[in-house]
Amino acid sequence: MRPLDTEKLTDKEWGDYLFMRKNPRGVHREQWMHTQGCRRWFKAQRDNGELRDPGLRDVRPSATQDG
């Protein structure tokens, strides 16, 4: 949960809020944006328990071909 009065936080408290997150072992599904390239949103599935390539999927609706 975001701290309500961020001006009163120490640098350590603010850094802990920004960077120290729980990272439970297992499969995670996330939505990312490729900001430095094509700027597309995509969904990634990663397993931080096993170093395997993530499953990636474009977020945009798939194009359909009519005829």
C-alpha cells in the first residue's frame, strides 16, 4: 500500500516502498509495455522458480481475415 504522507518518509522508507517487494516463487502473469521499441503492450508469463523463457502474448485483439 502506498504511504499516505510521502513527504514525511525517510529516504530508506521511500526506497523500501519503491524497490523492496515480495517476490514469491512461481508463475507470474504481468502486463508490460515495450517503451524503448515498438511501444506495444504485451502480456508475459514468467516463472521465477525456474529460469525458463516467458510465454508472451500481444494484448491487442488479433486481426481477423475475411476472405
